[in-house]
Amino acid sequence: MAAGWTKQERTTLAQICAAHFVSHVHYLVIPPLFPLLRDQLDVSYVELGLALTVFNIVSFFTQAPMGFVVDRAGPRRMLAAALVLGGSAFILLGLTGGYTWLIVAAAMAGLANSVYHPADYAILGASIAEERVGRAFSIHTFAGFLGGAIAPAFVLGIAALWGMSAALIAAGAIGPLAAIPLLLARAPDAAPKAAAAKAASAGGGVRRVLTPAVLAMTLFFVTLAMSNGGIQNFSVAAWVDGQGLSLTMANAALTAFLFASAGGVLFGGVVADRTKHHGLVAAFGFGSAAALVLLVGTGGVGGLLLVPVMAAAGFLSGMIMPSRDMLVRAAAPPGQAGAVFGIVSTGFNLGGMAGPPLFGWMLDAGEPRLVFFAAASFMLLTALMALAQEWRLRRRRMAAAPAE
């Protein structure tokens, strides 16, 4: 880590990155185990899919309220509680088994998931110096990417050695382990909590937080989730059915996109710390990525060239993530970063609910090219909204200039 970081900043960043890593592992514990769960529980894939639906519904309805709770109760203790709750969900499922417990565990994990983003960003925004917060956001996001990348191998490897119950218990156990440093940390939550209380006393409840900028960022997260979800979940099928690619080549292109996205996140953190124009960075990244995805959808990129083109698109889309977080932070009233991140993060849930039926319909209708055209369109919408947010922030800076 670069010089200039204080010991407290490094410690805090490591703790929050560990929590984000665990949250992404927990998000992907169940899907890799679907074949084993289907046989053990004697249920259909539709019934197993219901567990993921429950997870997303619970997370959607609780994420915004949890943002306010985080600001009032303190983000560190709420984050530790979420890690314990999410870990307990999988430990109990591993110990008890049964379909009912699967649904209960999914609901518990969904509730825990609703805490992570509001608490993580509230802690980082309050604990990291302004000139380093962009890099802190990027490292935090990268930790989540890493957790998602290793989750399937982690749970399937343990399941192959010691059985599915052991895999669930091991996946759950990392939650309380990550909570221990947070509970033992000396860094207080008093300052953020006091700021939240002051904001509330000044009329800073829901109405104060639901500003046009915050609502715009929520929509930004919806289109972001739909564009990325379309590529991550449906591009392989679209390439195989629509362009005749082999399954190996299609997966290689998607893998290049995902790994390059992770690299782009780290690079984007450096960019975010060197500019105040985060909306322009986000618009450039997603606009350029949209052009590449559109080119891929036309079939103009074939063979081995597809892999580097998708890697470039992934790098550009990953690069905007820290600037995205800085835009959200800029839209938050003082002391209410948790509430704002909780609200805008519901956009991920909305996009996650709306995207799959839309992209699935395109494939079922025999129009796999539309998967890429739609993903590119959502990327362009995201770029336009980033420009609009940049315009709002510029007007705010100009209005504040005479008072400075």
C-alpha cells in the first residue's frame, strides 16, 4: 500500500475489505451447491431458485431502512452483527439441513446483506483521508470481486472433501471470524452517530435524504446492475446460440471480462483520487465499454479477438466503480452516508430482479444479439446519468464558490 496511509487507515481498510470479501462469498455459497442440494433435499431447481428470490426480496426491502439504522446505531457494530447473522445462517443450514431451513437461511443472509454496503461505505468515508478515499473504495470493491471469484471453488472443494454440510459450516464460520477484529477495534463510531443524530434533529429523516441526486444515483445503480448482469449471466448463452462460439471460447471471453473488471477497479481508485470530475470518468468508462459491447453484439468481433475486446470492456466498466462510489458519497448529506448508500444500493436489487426475465426472454425469442444491444443500451443510459450527476455537482460547486 502506498506511503502516506496511516496505521489506523490501513487497519480499518483491512477490516472492511475482509467484511466485503465475506459478503460476496456468502452471496455465492448456495448456487454452486444447487446440484447437491437438489439431490439431498429432493426438490426442483425452481424450488432452489426460490431461496435466491427470498434473499433478494429481503435485501431489497431492508437495505434502505438499514442505512438509517447504520447511521444511528454505528456502522462498526452493525457490520459485525451482519457478519455474525450471515455466518449463522449458513452454519445452521449446515447443521440442520432441510428445505425450510434453506429458505430461513436465505432470509437471514438477505437481511445481513442489507447492512454491508451502508456500513462499509459509512466507515470508509469517515475513516480515510479525502485524498485516499477513492483508492480505499477501489480496494474495497476489489475485495468483493475476489470473494465472489473464490466462492465456488471454496464451497465445492470442501464439499468434495468433507461433504456439503462441512462446506456450509465453513462458509458460515468466516463471518464471525471477520467480525472479531471489528468488535475489538478501538476506533469509535461516536462521530458518525452524532452527525446522524444532528442531521435527524434538523429534519434530516427520509425526506432530507431522498434528494433528486440520491434518486438519480439509485436509478444509476439499476441500469448498472442490468448492464453488468446481462453480460455476466447471459453472454455465454448468447455467444453459443447466436454466434456459434464454442462453450470454451464463450467462457474464456466472459472470464477475461470479469478479471479485467477487477483490475479496472484498482486502476479506477487511483483515477478517482486524482480528479473531482467523477461523473466524467464514469461516463467515459461506460460509454467506451458500451461501444465495445455493441461491436461484439453485431458479430464484428470473432475468434480469439473476442477475448481482448471483452477484457477491454471489462477494464473500462470496472474502472468506473470507485468514481461511482464517490458520486454517491458526494450526494450524501453530512452524517447520512449509510442511509444514502443503503438507498442507492436497492438499485442493485431492482436491476437483479428486472434484468434476468428481460434477457431470458430475448434468448427464448431467438434474438441472442439483443442481449448485447440491451446491455450496451443500459451502459449508455448509465453514462448519461453520470454526466447529469456531474452537472449537478458542478452547479453545487459553483453556487458554493462565493461563500468560500
